[in-house]
Amino acid sequence: MPITVRLRRPHPAQQQILNEARRFNVLAIGRRGGKSALGQLVLMQTALASKPGAYLAPTYKLLAEFWRELVNVAQPVTKRKLEDEHRLELITGGVIECWSTDTGDPGRGRKYARVVIDEAAMMGGLQDIWNLAVRPTLVDLEGDAWFLSTPKGLNDFYLLWLLGQDPQQQQWASWQMPTDVNPYIPREEIAQARREMPARAAAQELDAQFLEIEGAGVFSGVSAVSRLQPRGPERGHSYAFGVDWAAGGADWTVISVVDASLRQQVAIDRFTTADFDMSVGRLHALSRIYHPIATLAEQNSIGLPLIQRLQRGWTNALGDAFPALAVQGWVATNASKAAAVQQLAINIENGEITLLDDAVQKGELLSFEQKTLPSGLIRYSAPEGGHDDTVIALMLANRASQMETGLVRQRYGFNDARPKRTEWSFRR
């Protein structure tokens, strides 16, 4: 006699997510949008396919609620239930284990085909949990992962969500959906909740928006000025470049292009490579398009030899000759970086520069942090586990675009050994 397991039919938004899923999936969704039901569904599918899976929750209370529902759904095909361990063994050979991350190191020594992390935004140290505890459990079976949550500010969950918005992160996908996508919640009930809740609370809890903590961010007004689409050069306009070189590994080289005449960002080239010819070749290609009046590039670490070769010209491995570019080096110190960051922050807050509507750049700007060191100095950087490559490139392009004022050399620490060029002045 066949055994029937009744799984919830996914509603249209859940089905869309399942259709678009990649290996690592991050869902930001409003309260009661159906995230836990989706987590239960994908775990049951894994176990019914004779594979091991795991569920992680930030607290024991949330774990217990999910466990009770899971036990009921899986009852027809349960071979053994270990209540103390929150472990289900199915007759298919599949296994589901449930863990609370507030009681230790979840999943150590295990191997899983799928892990669901529920209410991920509530987990302290989510990046460490993912990188040190969860990600290694997926290696043996080349497993996948699901991060499900309503947002809680610009924390680790937000950084993971940004990976799914980055077209160059091919293994990641992310979605942002309001409570309204759940057809089983009465529309009037949602509308009444919106009327009764403060606007910011409704935006976060019902619309799944990632909100800045008021007064806590380095850059404010980012969303308001991030509204442009990329465009090519215009006759009579002057352009400035900012370049942040990749330091290796998972780092990125970013070239940011600002229309200095209009104070508008018009292009971003972002790529990861350790190949010198490719890095400077792409800079040359953009230079041929926009003919920048100023190019300001980070000089620290690998930056200096790259800049020196660009300044004198070079021939690549194929024998193609590239002429010299007027690239100026910028040395990052606590003082020079602080001044440049503060200038960009002022320009953004006052609406004096308009930016591309680029999800990666917007995310890096919003999550950019300042920390006070024991010495009393302030350090500006991406949060741990995050990136700030687009921020640094934009910061340098912003400074380069204001070179005609003469304030740059006085205030912001330009390297005095820059090439002498008459083209530094804007064409009017």
C-alpha cells in the first residue's frame, strides 16, 4: 500500500523562488510571507530523496516550533524520531536534523545535502556561523543552502543577500518580497497592520526592506541619489576615474567613472583577476571611451607597480603596445582615507553627486562602517566579511572629479609626484 505525504503546495511567489533557485539562496521576505513553510518544503524534498538535511534557527523556541510542525508532516514516512536530538530518520534513508545556534556549534562533523537557516537576520555572527560551521558541512555532497528571514537592519544577512544581487556571483540568488505575496493572508489584515504600525516598522516587517539604523551609517541619503543608469560619454563633458585594485583572492578591481561636468557617476567596471594585462587593459579600454581628465588609483600594496607601468606605457604578452596614461597614485592612510570618505559622505548627503542604481555599490555604501581604534583614530572599512571596493573607487573618482578647485591637494593628501598635465582643468 503506497504511503502518502502531504506537503504544502507552494504559493506563486514560493514557486518562483524554487524555479529561480541556485546553490546558495537568500530570501528577504515580510512577516508571514511563508518563509518557514518554504524551508520545510525544501527540507522534506531533500529527505524524501534519501539525502541528509539540516534546519538552523537562532533560538531554541523557534527551533521547537518548526520541529513540531515537521514531525507532523513527516509522520507517515518517519522511521525513527530522536526527540532529544531533534533528528528525524525517514524510511527513504533521508535524515533531517534541527539545530539551535544559541547553544553551540551547529552541525560540526556532519555532512548535508541541504541546510536551511531560518530567521537568519536574528543570528548573531551569521557570517561566522556560515563560513566556519555550515559551509564545511556542504562540501562532501556539494550541498546547497537557504537563508530565510525578515530583515533586521544592515547586518550579516544583508551582506549575504547582496551576494545574490551581484551578477558575478553565479552560485548565489536572492529575493526581496513583501508579506503580500502570501495569498493566504487576508489583504485587509495586511492593510490594517500597515495603518497601525510606524512607517519604518511596516517597511521592515511587511515590505522586507533593509533599513539603515538612523544615525549609525557613514553614508546617508544613498538610496535617494542612486538612481542613474550607465551611459556613454557626451560631447563637451569631462570625466574622472577612480581605481581600486584587487589585492588578490576574492577581492575585486573596480573602476568608477564620474562625469565631472554634471557630478554624475556614469559607469562602473568591476572584475576579479590577478592578471596585470587584463586589469590595465580594461582601464585603457575605458580611457579610450571617456578620455578622463584625471585618473586617481590606489597606490598601496600592488598599486604602485601597476601605476608606474601605466605612467610609462607597456607592451603586453601579445605584443600590443599601450601608451602611457596620466594615472595618479593615492596613498591610503587613516587620515587620508578619513578625509576622502567624509568628503564623499558630505557630497552624497547634500545631493551634490548622483550615482548609478547599482545594487552592489549601494549595498557596500550602506554597510560601510567606522570604528574607533584603541589609539582614538577612526578606521573606515567594510564590515567583517564584506567588501568596499566600489566605495573606494567611487571615493577616488569623486575626489578626482573635483581637482579643478585646487582643494584636493590641500585637503585630501594627493601624492605630489603626479604627472604634470595641462588636462587637469575642466573643459568648459
